[in-house]
Amino acid sequence: MIDKKHLDYLTSIVGEENIKSDKAHLIAFCYDATRSRFEPDAVVFPRHEQDVSDILKYCNEHKIVIVPRGAGSGFTGGALPANGGIILSLERHMNKLLEIDMENMVGVVQPGLINMQFQKAVEEVGLFYPPDPASEEYSSLGGNVSENAGGMRAAKYGITKDYVMALRAVLPNGDIIVAGKKTIKDVAGYNTAGILIASEGTLAVITEITLKLIPKPKFKKTYMGVFPSVDSAMTAVFKSLAAGANPVAMEFLDALVIKALKQKFPHISLPENAGGILVGDVDASSEDEINSQLETLKNSFAQNGSIDFIVASDEEESKKLWFARRNASPATMIYGTKKLNEDISVPRSKLPIALEGIYKIGEKYGFNVPCFGHAGDGNIHVNVMVKDKTNEKEMEDGHKAIEEIFQYVVDLGGTLSGEHGIGLSKAPFMNIAFTEAEMNLFRSIKKAFDPNNILNPFKMGL
Amino acid sequence: MIDKKHLDYLTSIVGEENIKSDKAHLIAFCYDATRSRFEPDAVVFPRHEQDVSDILKYCNEHKIVIVPRGAGSGFTGGALPANGGIILSLERHMNKLLEIDMENMVGVVQPGLINMQFQKAVEEVGLFYPPDPASEEYSSLGGNVSENAGGMRAAKYGITKDYVMALRAVLPNGDIIVAGKKTIKDVAGYNTAGILIASEGTLAVITEITLKLIPKPKFKKTYMGVFPSVDSAMTAVFKSLAAGANPVAMEFLDALVIKALKQKFPHISLPENAGGILVGDVDASSEDEINSQLETLKNSFAQNGSIDFIVASDEEESKKLWFARRNASPATMIYGTKKLNEDISVPRSKLPIALEGIYKIGEKYGFNVPCFGHAGDGNIHVNVMVKDKTNEKEMEDGHKAIEEIFQYVVDLGGTLSGEHGIGLSKAPFMNIAFTEAEMNLFRSIKKAFDPNNILNPFKMGL
């Protein structure tokens, strides 16, 4: 519970209409895309950067916990008040598109702006913002930066960090800093923007984001490669990319996902004998280039045992090819009542052995583990399917399987998370991925920014 | 002077042949590409990461200053022992190419490896490492990472930070950390690699670097655009890029540089009426694409007043076009006995007004200020030419002009340094670019990594 005098002071900063502590608001801001629920003590809606600074300064002086929150669509509890505190919601006021600078191909936004609104605005003027997390329709750019969001186009275009040119941010002590510029190059001072990206709201509150844009590619086509097995599909991923293929996306569906899709969507047309599928777009500035890219893909897939290569002839066929990938996640629910899903990432050449080992761990505990995801960048969504979530033993086994999968993936040179972050959900596994020396360094960095530990504490295992 | 007992202990770590404190060695390691000279107390050549760890642990306990050094080719004194200490030289032993991983398109190197040796090795197997600082023949990759080196290809391919996937490093307390992986995506833990890049050896000693590689482009052609004025050339830079041109390089020569080149190299064939020149390569995977790119450039240059557009028909002609750019720096010496050269960077749309203002500041003090550089990424090498370097008043005026240029550039949204770093040379100007709050944050970050301030102190104005 927060002291009334603190609420009164915060009210004097933002006005009564911008601070809430009634039950309805506390419930409305207690969730994210995990199933966890943590009620805050209050929710405050800063109107602008100065409000953020005033709020943080006061809370830092009085050691009141602040949890920054964008759209609340995170998968790992990053925006949840794990142990009380005030939610600082950027979605109500600080959600504006401030500028599209055509001459420098740069966009400037506030953190609460929704990713897709930004994508649409820049595409209207012929520019392109590639990072497209699956949550693009409702996740905020501030959240995207704080988690370093990926997406479908990462294979060719990289991830959020590759587009952040500059940040404005407020430190826990209320200081406002600028990190980076609208310049391609800038080597003056430490790269503080670099460390704020993916810091999950634990170091500073981001108040403005300057994003690199690129010219919108003129032509796009959708392909699907059909393989007899997961192993051949996974091998084709890294072999085709090393052979010079450069698709926007190379998404993967395994045999269990294909089976689930057929069962759940009987009208779906998926190849009978598919043991693994790779699907994605290629894009380019000319049709010739598109065709040359498709040729490279087709040949390289064939060399790695593909049994079919389909190219969509129009938008409708493209949608049909994408339907399977877009519905992979709900389809997997045929295998259980509870999905323990992780987003591991490995060096691409390790994909075949990674999948093989993951299935073995699943078998050991008796779980189906359907896998799909962004194979083109080595990032796979692994789903341990619990048949009966009310069965405690089965749930416990599920968590054991997840832990074994993490250990296995890290041993292969992989990581706990490709794009969802650590937050609360993966915090218990940080010791698998990091040594005590590395964790100590993280704690020192946290302390350098936030000596009183008021900003989003209890996250990332710190 | 360093205590003999410390030298003895360090000798017990690395062996007598790997630690030197005789005058010849102290002089050999007292310089870099600045004209400054600072003698160290000793030079130590670690054989491997464990040596680095043992040395740092001991020096941290005894508060002995350590200055990491690659090839000593820096332009801002980053590898100089500003106030004594031990040079930790990575060039003798820790200079190996450890791995070219073809399947993941990744190279793993030790910090002392020379940039060009790495470029050649990866090109031999059909891969490509784009960052090519002008020092590529002799600068080390560890130095490139520590300064976040740019180069000629940054307009299309970005800079060193865009290629660093992972680092191994030793913290001042001797702890060995791994930051990053061979994965495209990794959002677990803070992005410590991000902050080590461009940290100028002040936070940790980098012991291993994992670098992203890309397929080697198959076709390349050199172009030159000739403009009547600096203003029209600078306008063509951002207009052509915003129109979709995507050259590898778009290098700039101003009227003073062109005049100097003609005087210094009478045989050079440069257009008579050129007031500004843009020169560079385009590359692509097909000749069609090259031609389409050249067409875009040519049209866009013409729309912005170009008077000629030349395309090299073969390698020899390409070398001729590049000759002017490659010899720009020495040619400027016709204007004086001392060159005060800076590498400012601005948002590209500000290039015309930036150059206009820089010339005005030069005029005010009576200096010729020939400018050239990487216009395609907004990074210009500005040269305030002092006629008589023995004239104290003129030298003082030169430094005043530089300070005014920095202030002007920062006011335009630009930075003190696009690729050379801050080191000692630009430390006095940090207060132009950063607020007290930002400098305090830098100091906190420094302290988080290096609480005893033993690692490369007195740099970056900290």
C-alpha cells in the first residue's frame, strides 16, 4: 500500500485525472500476456517527459517502486509490478508520432505509440520500418525497444536494436538524458542507447525514440518449401542462407504443428507428405531480383532434400501460404490444455541438432513439443504441451523439461530468449545462461543507473 | 615510475620475454596517430586471456593503471598512457584469426588481428567484412571495436557496431565475461557488448570478438558525380539517398580539396569546373541491379544540379576515380604547415548548412578549411589549416575555430566524432556535446565496470 501523502504529491504533478488507485484500474493494469497477475498500488499517466522526470525524482527520494508500462503485451512479465509499486503508463498521453523526417529517413516517436500505427504512417510516405513482432497490432514501440523485439522480417532486416538511432530517457533520479542522434555515426561518449535497448525498463524510462527507416521495397513474393523431415528443413535454413539466399523471412513449421493445423483447420491445403515446412517472403527493388532470389532458394532447398517449392502467384495465394504459419500457435492447443512456450535461439547451423535434442527431452517426459518460428534467424518457439494442467506432477515435469531445454540450448551456444526477454518468467533460468561474474556485472550496471533500485525491481534475476 | 616488486610479479605471470621497461620499448609504445607522446612505465604482452585476467586482477588490487593497446593507430590518443601506467599490448600474441564459421557466416578473432588480414581471409572463402577504416592496413580489430570504427562502406553497410555479435572481455577485477552469442537474436541480460563497443578501452579489455559476415557482393562499379558547388553536392547526397539510391560509398571532395589535388598531382584528371565531387562504388548481386542503381544515382544527381556523371568502365578507370579521394588528405597540406583535423558528423540533410557554416567560421579566423569525407553517412573530415604552426597566435585561433565548429555542429544535431572517438584530443569538448547529467551517467557507468579507475583513465573527459 502506498502512503496517501505520496499519492497526493503525485496527483499535484499530473492532475487528478491522471492518477488512479481504484480497484478497477489496479485490476486493469495487473496483467500482461503471461497468465500472472500482480496488482500495482496505483497507476499514473504522465502527460509528457517533464511529468516522468518529476515523478521519478520524487519516487527516488522516497524509495517508491515505479514500473514503466507500454501496452502490457509482454510475454515474460516485464511490465508487471512483481511486488507492488506504481505503474507508469505511457499509453494514454505519450503515444504520439512526432516526426517523419523524409530527408534523413528517420522517424521520431513517443514510447506509447503502437508499432503498426507507425508502420502504416511511414509506409504511406514510401518508407519502411521492418521490426514486426507478432504483437505489432497492439504492442508499443517503447515496449519493443525495452524488450528488443524481433519479428518475422528479422532474417533479412534485423531486429529493433538495428533501428534505434537515439533515445531520450529519464533516469531514476529524474535526470533527462539524450542518447544518440539522427546521425549514422556517433562515437562520442558511451553508447547508453545500446544498453537501454533490451533493459526491460530497469534502467531508465524511455520518453522518445528516434528510429531509422529504409525505402519501402517495391516487390514482394511468398514462397513455401516443403521438406520430408524437420532435420532436412533445418539444414536447408543455414545452407540456403550461407549460399546467398536473402529472404525477408524464413519461418518454420514442424511435423507436429503441420498435423495440428490439418486437424484444426480441415480446409487447409498443406502438402500430404510434409515433415517440415519453411515459408516466407522475398522482397527486392525489381522483379528480376525477386526471381533470382527465388531461384537461389529453390535450388538450395532442392540440394537439401526439399520435395516441393511453391511460389504464390498473387496476394490471395500468398495469404493461403501464410495462413498455416499465422495459425500455428492456436493449432498447437490440440496437444494439451496448457502450453509452456519458450523462444530459444541458437546459431543457425545448430538448428537441426537443437530440434532433435528438444524432441528427445519432450519424449523423456512424455510431452509433445510442437515447434515453429523464425528459423531464418535461429529463433524457435518451443511449446511443451501439458495434457492436464490440473495434474501437478505433469506441470512439474513440464517445468523440468523446460529447464532441461534451456540448459541444452545454452550448451549449443544458444540463448534463453530470442525476443521475449527475461522479465519474471525466465528469471529463475538466468544462472543457466550467465556466470556469477556476468550476473555481478549486470547488478553493477543496474546500480549505476538506479542506485535505490526503484525502477522495475525483481526483474531479470537481478 | 612503477615499483620493482610489481614488475617482478607481472613478470612471474607473463615471463621475462613478455614484459619490457627499457627506454627503447617505452618510446616505441608512447605514440599513436596524434602527435602526442606519453611514455608508459612498462609494456606487457599477455599471451592469452588468462594472462590478461591475472594482470588486471593484480593491477586492480594494487591500483596500477593499465592502458590497453592494439596497433596504436588511433587519432585521438585513446591508447596513450596520459599519466603513466602499463601498456597492455594485444598485438604480439593475441592477434589470431580463430575461426571462420561458414555455416553461420561469422568470424571469431583475437583483438590484435589487423583489419585487412581479416578482410582478406574472409573474402578468400566468398564472405565479406564491410567495415574498412582508412587505417585498415594496420589498425587492429580490437581497436576498431573499441573506437567503433567506420570507413568508406558505411553508407550502405554500416559501421563496426553493426557487425559485433559477441565479445569476450576481462573486467578490471580480473573477471572474464562473455557478452553476446553467435545468434542473430539474444535478449537475455543487459547488452554489455553494446556498451563495450566504442568505450575506448575504459571499461574492460576485449579478448575475443565474434563478427557477423555477409556474402561477398558479386559486382561492383565506381561512379563520380561532378557538381558546380559544395552546396549542390551536399544537397544531392541526402536527396539521392532518400530517393532510393544505395551506394556502398558516397565520398565527398570540396572545392579546396579539388584545387589542392590539381596543384599537388598535376597529372590528375579532374573536371575543370568542379566545385564539389561525390565519388563511390555501387555493388550488387547482378549487373542489372548495378545499372539500375547507377541510373537512380545519375538521375537524382542531375535533378540536384550535377554537371557530369562518370562511370568507370574497368578496374583501372575505377582506380583513377578513387585516386582523388584517396589522396585528399595529403593534398590539403598545400594550405599550411599544420592540419587541425576533426571528423564531425551531422544528420545528412544538414550537410549543406553544416559546410556553409564551417567555411564561415574558417573565414572569420582567416583559415582555409578544406573538407572531404564520408558524406553518404554525414561524416565529414574538417581540416583547419594553420599556415605557420610556430605562430602561437595562429595556433590558438585554430583551436578557437575548432571549438566553434564543434558548437555549431552540435547545434545542428551533429556529433563531435563520427569515427575517431574522444580519447584525449576531444575530451575538452565533451561539455559541448553532453549535459552534466549525461556526463554523470557516463561516470557512473565507468565506476560500475572499473571502481578503482585503473583502466585507461583520463579519457573521454570522465
